[in-house]
Amino acid sequence: MTIYSAIGFLLAIIILAATPGPGMFATIARAIASGFSEAFTLICGIVVGDIIFLLFAIFGLSIVAQAMGEFFFIVKICGGIYLIYLGLKIWFREPDSTTNNYKQSTKSRAGNFTSGILITLANPKVILFYCGFLPTFLDLTALTTIDLIIIVTFVTTGVTSVLGAYAFLASRTRRMFTNKKTAIRFNRTAGGVMVAAGAALVTR
């Protein structure tokens, strides 16, 4: 992998992450509803999903991914339904008046991480990028172990940085409004965005 192809790949990853899609909308919605920390856990799940597809492409498993079309269709439906469920949960949730206990926080983080993985595995844009576009962009048969480490690092830092910026800005906006009525409106906005993203994922 040359320096030019490495830079081009990094730019492609940044553009992929910045392009509007279920991952971006879910990240913003979670940050608005629950803050940056919860959104960051969701982002970690999204990154893991990206790395799964990256490894599929690098190790020649894109054929397997295509052959398992029905499985990925099921994942897409499940991911969309789960997003809709989370959106409705946020919509009807009362604004937090106290800090959640550790058990609730752990459960929420596990759910956010899982939903992040599902969102990526069910996202046609990500599937197309890694299993379709990437093999024509990089010579995957000539990659060394160092190249693989660099690519995984680029995916992790690129996706995390872009989505993290969205989450940070959304969470800062959330902190500007502290009264209960405004918090309810924020929850409904975030819930509506997540429901819309889930519906788009199911119907796409």
C-alpha cells in the first residue's frame, strides 16, 4: 500500500462516516437524548461493524457476505426494528432528574454497543463500500500485516473522529436546555430521528 493509496483510503473513510445515513442519525439522536458518553458507546459498536466488513473484504469473504444475502436481510430488518424501538423509547422517556445507577448505565451501554453493530451490519452503504468499492480501491491481495494494522487504525480513528464530532456537538446543544419542557422536546426530536433512521433502514 502506497502513501497515496493510504491517504486516499483515509479520505474515503472520512467521507463515508460524514455522509448522512443510519449511523450518523442514530449517533446524533443518542447524543441529544442521553449525552456524549452514551453516543460514544454506540459509535464503538459502529466501528466494530465497520471492521467486520473490512476483514470480510480483505480476507476474501465478500463472496460469503453476498451468498448470505438472506442473513443480511434479516440483520437489516432486525437493526431497523431495533432502531425504531430505541426511538420510541427515547420519545416517551421522561427527562432524567437523577443520575442513573450503575446497573442501568451498564445495560444502556450494552444496548448502545449492540445497536451500533447492528446499524453497521444492516447498512447497505457500508456493505457496498467495503465489499464493492474497497477491492477496486486497494489491492487487497498485496496487503501486508503492517498495511492491515494501518487500515484498521484508519477505520477506527476516521469513523470515531467524524461521528464523535457529531455526537459532541449534539450533546453540547442538549446541555444548553435544562428545563423539563425543552428536554421533552429534545427527547421527541431525537426519538423521531432514530425512528426515521430505522424506518429508512427497513424499507431501503
